Amino acid sequence: MQMPVNRSTLEIVEGDLTEQATDAIVNAANSALVLGGGVAGAIRLKGGPSIQEECSRIGSTHVGCAVITGAGKLKARYVIHAVGPRMGEGDEDGKLRSATLQALERAEERTLHSIAFCAISTGIFGFPMARCASIMLRAVVDYLKGQTGIEKVVFCVWGKEAYHVFEAECRRLQSSETPA
């Protein structure tokens, strides 16, 4: 599914984030920037050790923040490591919105034109998928309405259920954005 936003395109796809050929992909990172399991583990396996080496040089970052590294052997040129919240830590919605916006800002700083997100915090961090879709999609749409060089934002989610949740939220946003 695709949705035009200003001069950009928002797209929802089901698949493997590590196979996205966008300028950057967004890793659902932990604050220690250790590429363990889930999305981060797949990035480490397919991208090679250079990504973890760069993360280790950076050291760590805070929840709601994002840092950028090279992408090793991945199709993307960069990996943006966005640290989403764990459920129960407080201000989860604000932290997820901040992580999403920080990822977009890191892309802007490198003059990137395309970025692919996963559903941040919905794995072992326990964030509900529908709530994630609502927060992340709204943050991206609001961002793309402003001055940006980002031409394409992809939400690459794993599994049909996640795809349908993101697609439904995108359609809801699209209908609310259409003038009456």
C-alpha cells in the first residue's frame, strides 16, 4: 500500500527489513546498541560485524534517541539505530514518537532520500502493534508534511497480521488527511 504525503511517499510492505534497498533501514535497537536478537540480530547476521563494531564505538544512546552507522553488506547504505521504549517504563508513546522522529532527523543529516522502518518496540519490548502503528505512522506523516528531502518512507513489517494492522492505520490516516 502507498500513500502520498506532500512530495513524499509512505509505503507499507510485508517482508524482511534487511532486504530493503532504501538509503537507510531503521533497527529497533536497545540503549546499549548491542545487536542481539530479532531485527537487530538479522541486521548483524546479514550486514556483518562492521555494524556492531561501529555501534560499540558509539557506546550507547538513550531511549527515544537514534544514532547512525554504516550498513556493512546490507543493500541499504546506513542503519539508523532507534531505541524504542519497553512497555511499563513510562511515557512509552512519547518515547516511541521521539525515536521515530530522531531516525528521520538522522536520515536528513546525511541527505538521504529513502528510509525503511520496522515496527519499533513490538518484539521483546512488548509494545502493542496497533498502538505502535498509530504513533509511528502519525509521526512520519506529520514529519513529511514539513520541509524534507526524504522522498520515500517504507514501513517493512514482519508477517501478515502486522501488515494488516499497519495498512488499516495507514488507510485511517489517509482518509483523515483527505479534504472533505
